Amino acid sequence: MGNRIANTAVIGPGVQLGKHVTIGHYAVIHENTRIGDHVTIHEHAVVGKLPMKASNSATTRSPGNLPEAVIGPGSIIGTGSIVYRGAWLGSEVFVADLATVRERVTVGERTIVGRGAAIENDCSIGARCKLETNSYICAFSEIGDDVFIAPYVVTTNDNYLARSKARFGQFKGVTIKRGGRVGAGATILPGRTIFEDGVAAAGSVVVSDVPRRMLVVGVPARVKSEVPKEQWLENQ
């Protein structure tokens, strides 16, 4: 099989390993995890971890019968990162050091999850996305293909700011359609959509939907101009 597994790694029962898999020192692979061919899992990474639920957690469900974690062929899992049980990663996904991918998350092929980035539970991430360092994708969000999210972007899903029982059942993540882009340090409010090739500038606070191929800037973010034609995804 050509696998290289450090003698300090912990491999749980029922784990399926593909060919030419590398697992570093002190990595932990929980039971029934499926790992494809040519996957590299670095030191101290954890794959297939069951989620924990705090007594007052509002968005984390009990683990229930989560499916096994799946790591697609050619993927890389960085040092100290955590991929939860119930996560599904496509081929050649790169999860950088200290990143977190929660349960019931799907990540499309060749997407980069940057250092310290967090994808919360019940999210869908498309193919060829770049979620840069320390970006935060809140629960129940949907990110399309070829989306760029710059460092320290924050997405939100709670319009009630943790007050009032009315918030239960009202959580709604953000949606970023194919080719959408978000600049460094921007904040996107719950339920907002950035449509195809739309751009939210660095530091902006997105309080309304961003129209297709429009650039919004400021606090609150307002439409400034159309995205230049040469930057449209179809012209790359």
C-alpha cells in the first residue's frame, strides 16, 4: 500500500486507508474514518472527532448517527487541525494548520481552508474556494464554487445576538454564490447573499444582499460600482 504511519499515531477501529497515505506523529484518526489515496495528515491533527455539545449551545445538535468522516484523495490535513465526524472533503482539499471543519460540512475539490480558519456545522463549501487565514464561516452557510474569502472575514447567523427565545429556529447562515469575493476583515450579517461575482470590500459590513457583479463598500456596505469586466470569473 506504500503507507507511512508514525508509530505514535492513533488509528481507530474500522478506519479505511487508501494507498500512499502519510500520517504524522500524534495524529488521531477516529473509528470508521475513510481516507483516500495519497492523503497526508500532519502531526497532532484529529480526524473523525465527535462534536461536543454545551448545555446551552444553540446551534450544535447532539451527535446522533453521524456518518464517518471522509477525506478525499490527494487532500492534506495540517498540523493541529480538526476534521469532525460527518465532514466530507473532496479531492485535493488543503486544510491548513489549526483549521477546523465541523460536522455535516462538505468541502469541494481543490478548496483551501486557511490557517486557523473555522467552518462551523451544516455548511456547504464549493470547489476551488479559498478561505484565507482566520476566516470564520458560521453554521448553516452555503458557499459556491470559486469563492474567495480573505483573512479575518466574519459571517454571522443570529439576528437576535443570543437574546430571546424567538431566535431558536431562526438561525440563518450566509450565502455566497459562484465567484463571489469578500475582502479582509469584512462582516456579513445573517441571511445575506452575495450573488455571482459580487464583491464586498475590505472592512465592509454587509447588511443587504450584494447584487451580481457589483462592488459594495463601507459601513453599512453600499453599492459603489460594477465589478470590472476583466475580473469576472468567466474571463479568468
